[in-house]
Amino acid sequence: MKNLYIVALFRFKENYMMDAIELLKKLVFETRKEEGCLQYDLIEDSENKGIFFLVELWETEEHHHQHNASENLFEFRKSAAPLFESASEVYRGSKLF
């Protein structure tokens, strides 16, 4: 099976940056414990304030499906929803070479 690569883009309202960072840190910390999670890194855009990326690598598609159904991700989505500047964007792919 191929590994699954994901990049998720989040834009947060400027007034909620510290709250957003705390929620993202908790999400990363808990997700890294999940079975099949090979990489889960939080990146802050160096040129655009309020923009963050989650760079993910999952052992299989099924592991990512389990993550999507996790209580951890549900809680993040619920808590972060009022902080978003716009809807998140998620890009999925597989390594070419």
C-alpha cells in the first residue's frame, strides 16, 4: 500500500492567533500518538500572518480515515471553527518518486 500525504491549510483570524496555536499544538501532540501516523508537523507561514499548514504522512488511507473519525480531531474542529478566517483547505496525494 502507498503512504498517504496530506497538506491542510488553515487561516485564522488575527485576534485569535494564540488560541489557534494552542489548539493546533494539542491536535499535533495527540495525533502523533495515533496508529499509522508517520508525520504530523505544524508549519507557520513566514510571510502571511494567521496561515498555518499541517503536513501529514499516514501509513495507509485507512489510518487517515481512523484519524478523521477520532475524538481528538472532532474536538479540534469544534473548538477552532469560530477562530477560522476562512474554510480550511486539504490536499491529498501520493509520492511520485
